[in-house]
Amino acid sequence: MDSEIKKSGRLVVSIVSHGHGACVIDLINDLRQFSGNSVDRVVVTLNVPGETLDLPGGASSAWPFQLQVRRNERPLGFGANHNRALADAGEEFVCVLNPDIRLTADPFEALVHCAAQPGVGCAYPVQLNVDGTVQDSERALPTPVALWQRRALGRGEKRVDWVNAACLVLPLAVWRQLQGFDERYFMYCEDVDLSLRIRLAGFKLVRAPVSLVHEAQRGSGRSLRHLAWHVRSLRRLWCSPVYRDARKLPPLEAAPASGAVRS
């Protein structure tokens, strides 16, 4: 399964499974069905020791992209897993993709096209809920006041400062310049930090005119362990120079209103 690493191509996709085997198989099938002409290599990292991946047709199946499966001896954080998966990338663009993403069409041709434009540091799609409504993947800077208004008062986003990492496409040069995710964030806020560092480096975040479905897990709302990780990451973010400098940045644009969107 772990064949020779591909050193050229247009796009490499990194997927990390934390026991999401069934979701990963569905996603790989989606990639095979819709994105065989857009994706050159897919790297799947199994982060839970002993986790297996029962690929349809087995390891000998013919895939339209190079498929590599890597297994961790011990669990790593979200950013560390993606950093390691993409450390040997030779493709022109890298993609971070959540295992709970579902495709109904190929989003990557448009994402790569947007990411290839001058001055762009990251392209991302519109994320949809399962019911077709627009998901709140574009967020304001998570100040304590903004979080309180969002969680306690149910207020939506009034501005966009960062985007979540369910699906991000970056030029390899930008990914390397920023050295990927900051691994001091074990889970949560690594996408806030990366978005802000992209902008502070003078690059743009660009929403591509494509959509996909994100079956978001929202783990911090159900698990005390995830909530503790979230709080710890927020404290690290708020104490960081990245957060301090990002408070001077203008918003990207007004957050889009929720509603039905076609893929």
C-alpha cells in the first residue's frame, strides 16, 4: 500500500482518520468517482493504533490517484498528522481534507485554480450541512466576547477572519513557507492560527465557487476531553503574537447568510 512517494503532480490530499474508517472509505470512493482527474495522490493517516482500513476491492484495486496509507504507533495531534503526511510533498498544491467530507462533484479543479492566482495563500469551498444549508465555516476572530455572543446568545458571524480546516488547498510554496500547522495546538485552533498566519504573511484566503458536504462532528460540545483541548488551545491562541497581530487585520468580508446552495 505504501508505494514509492510521488514527487511531481498537481495536488496531494491528506486525510487523517481518528477511528473514522467508514467515513474515510466513503470519502475515498467519492474522490475516485468525482476527482480522479484532479487529485494526483491521497495520503491517509490512521491515527489510532490498531486501526484498520477495509478498502473496497482491497489494496490491489486500481485507483485513479496514488493512494498511500500510513499508520501511527501512537496518536498525534491534528496538525502534526497533516504536517507529516505532507512533509515529502512534491506536488504543486496540498490539500487538508476532513474524513467527514462528502463530495457530490469535483471541487478540486476550481480550488486549485483559485489557489494558483497571484497573492492567494489558501482556497476553500463553501461547506454545506447534510440538509443543504450553508455551514458556518467562515468565522470571526474568536475573541472572548465573540465566543460568548456566539455560544450563549446564538449570534451569527458578522465578519470573516479565518476559515476552518475541513477542506483547504494551499500552494506548496506557501505551505512550506509557513511550515504547515503549528503543532503546539494538539487539536482545535490550529486552523485559526494557520488562517491568521497566511494573512499576516501577506497572502489572501479565497472562497472558491464550489461546495461540498461537511458532516461536522462538533466533538467539543459532547466530550469533556475535547472541551478541555478546545479551552487549552484557545488560551494558547489568545496568548500568541499571531493573535495579537491579527487583531489589527481588517475582516475579509461579511459572512454569507445561511441558506440552500447547490453543489
